[in-house]
Amino acid sequence: MKKQNDVSMFLAGKVISTLARNSNLVFSPASVNAVLTMEAATSQSDSVKKEIMTFLKSASIDELNAVFLEITPRRQHDRWPQNCHG
């Protein structure tokens, strides 16, 4: 989870420094992580999976899924496809 927190802080720093200077902004690093995890888990492209795993500092789709399950509300787990285990 620490690696994903580091990525989230990196993303937040980039967004805040470029987009949020003189404006109100809501930014959810957890949502970005969830979207990228879902894309990696369902992508047919090995290069897309590898690039996302590298960016999120993850060794496998299973590791991404484990983090995803930690950051999503329990009621969402029932909607997560059972076959997304890269």
C-alpha cells in the first residue's frame, strides 16, 4: 500500500502544481488508482498492463487487485468481476 500512497502523492503534487493554483479542485488519487487498476485488470494488451503496473509500482495484477479491494467500499466488491486476476 505504501507504493500506491507514494504514487498518489506524486499525482496530487502534479495536479496541484499545474491545475489548482488559483482554483478550487477536488482530486481523488484513490479514484485514479481504481480506474488504472480496472484498466490493467481488463486490458487485452500486455503492454498496457505492464505500463500501468510500472506506473503504480506494482508487481502483478493480483497486487493491484489487493490494493483496489483495500481502497474501495465493501459493497463495491460484489460488482468487481471475478475473472480480473491477470
